[in-house]
Amino acid sequence: MKRIFFIASLLIVALNCFARQPKRGYRGFLEWSSSVRSEEIANWTGNGFSGSYHESFFFTGASTSHGYQIDQMFFVGAGLGMEYNKTWDVWLVPLYAQGRLDLQLGKFTPYADLRLGYNLSQGGGVYFSPTVGYRFNWGRKMGVNVGLGLSLIDYKIDKYDGTLDFDNGIYEISYIGTYHKVKPYFSFRIGIDF
């Protein structure tokens, strides 16, 4: 019962917190981010058999952005992020321009964030990441930001094709070429602005 009361108290305090609108001038962000996607890794057919294998990819890391707060609502800047997948030993490294809209609807302070840039890892490609979230006040000049978004990341992959010869028990793999792929990641970010 005490635990439920404690959690309910935290939720009430969190919902009643509101952030002061940002002031004109320099503004920076430091965020922890986490992204996940699910992908078909393999698909096979042959001699009446077919199937596929799906894998979930989980990335975690940090990003920082710095720029100029034009007025109480609009921010423009640039940033760099780094996220890592330990299972596959893969990095995502986006370099991006950022635009942000901070709203104040009564006591509520939602925000919308858009990042557009280039993925420096995995052969490079376009990076596009819209996010919506909520900003909590944390002192006179700082805020805590919590957001959910979608990241579209372009990268290069080598594509192979496999052929299974059931009669001889031979599986042959042949290289087809290099392709660009755009993958969607669902993202969660939490961080501070200063």
C-alpha cells in the first residue's frame, strides 16, 4: 500500500510540474537515448520448405546538441549522437541539424523536436528523427526532457543470396552487391537542457 501511495504521489507531482519557457540565447542539450527495431534477418525457400528469422536490435547511447534559442518557442542548433548495439557490435553515429518547438499550454510544457542529418557509421546515409515529449522544470535555467520518437536511419549493406541443394546437401552463398537500406527505429530519450 505504501508503494502505491508513493508512486501516486510522484505522478501527481510530475503532472503538476511545469517548466519555465527557455530564454533567448545559447541553449544546450545532453541526452541518453535508446532505440529499438525488429528486422527479418533471413528468408529462405526451396524444395517445399520456407521460413524466416526475425531479430530485435536494441541500441543505447547519448547525444548532445548546442545552438541558439530564437525566442521562447523556437530553437535551432546542431548535434552529434552515438548509440551502440552490443549484440551485433554495431554503432549508429548521426551528425544532425536540430529544430525544436517548446510550447506552453497552461501549466503543461510539451515539445516537438526534429533532427535531420547524416549517419556517419555503416557506410553512411540519411538520418531523420522527429520526437515529441514533455519538458519538466529543474531549477532556474535547466529542464528535464522526456520524449518518444521515430528515427529513420540509412546505411549500406552487403547483400548475399543462398541456394540450398537438398540432393547433394550443399548450401551455396553468392554475393549480389551493396545496397542502401532505410530502417525505422523507435526511440526513447531522456536528458537535460541548460
